[in-house]
Amino acid sequence: QVQLVESGGGLVRAGGSLRLSCAASRSIPSRNAMGWYRQAPGKQREMVATIDSGGNTNYADSVKGRFTVSRDNAKNTAYLEMNSLNAEDTAAYYCIADTIWGRFWGQGTQVTVSS
């Protein structure tokens, strides 16, 4: 089992920035992907960004150029740097880790962008 704990969410003004962190309870083999999803009220959960072992990243079109996903395998931690935030980015953000035991989810951290 892997436990993922997100942090860094909060309230920010439009145009501002936040950095989310996701700490894993154990080492996630570097070949396994980590990433972020989000869910806004009344909407389906959507992929925001993922990063694989080779450092290859994938972003939702809505966040390209504004968000950056990264990981530090030595710290078992993934990050999501979010810039130029707007009201449409308001959502609960969830960390994921794809492992040999399956996909694990964090409990989520709320990001609220005020206009």
C-alpha cells in the first residue's frame, strides 16, 4: 500500500501562484508515473498533469504553459507548480501514483482562486 498526502492548497487571487506537494509513504519506483488530477464542483474529475520515470510530462490543454509537474524520487515527493491561476482552476486537487500494485490517490487539497 502507498499513502499519498497532498499539501499546499489554499485561497489565492487570480493571477497568483501556488505550489502543491504530494508526499508518498514509501518509495515509488521511478518507472512509475505520478501526477495530479482535479475535480471542480459539479464536474468530472480530470487529469491535470503527469510525469513518468523519464521525466516525460503530459498536461491538460487548459493548464499548458501555466502549470509545471515535477518529482523528487529521493524524497518520494511530487510537485505541481501553478502560475497565472484563474477562477476555472478552483477545484480539489488529487495526487496519484501508478505502481505495480495499482493506482493510489491522495485525499485531496482544495485550491480556490478568487477573481
